Amino acid sequence: MDFWLSFLPIIIYILLIILLVIGIILGIKSIITVNKVEKVVDDVNDKVESLNGLFQIVDFTTDKLVTMTDKVVDGLSTLVSKIFLRKKTKKLKEDKEDE
């Protein structure tokens, strides 16, 4: 019994030391990995910021095209509605004159 009382704490201490060493190694590797990921994210961020001018040009161009097409569609719809309303009013006037 004395053997177990002296042997088991030694085994537990050895296992705790191994666990502590593994934890330290994993902590160091995770810090290295986070630093690498941070460098990659910074690099991607710099590249995206360099493309902001291009994105602004594309956005400006699409806004102008949308404005122009809206005006064209509005003009065509107004023209078509005037043509069809004119025909309806002519028919209504003719119907009233026939009565």
C-alpha cells in the first residue's frame, strides 16, 4: 500500500507535466497560425482596397446606365399610354355621338 501511495502521485505529476508541455506546444502553434492568418487577411485587405477605385467606376457607370434606361422606359411608357388613351377617348366620343 505504501508503494501505491508513493508511486501514483509520481505518475500523476508526470502526466500533468506531459499535459502542460502539450498545452504549451499547442498554444505556441496556435499563436503562429493566428499570426500567419493575420498576415494573409492584411494582404487580402490591401488588395481589395486597391480595387476600390475600379469598383467605384463600375458603380458610377451602372448608376448612369440605370438612370438613362429609366428615362427611356418612362418616355416609352408615356408614349404608349398616350396612344392607347387617345384611341379610347376617340371611341368614347364616337359612341356618345352615335347615341
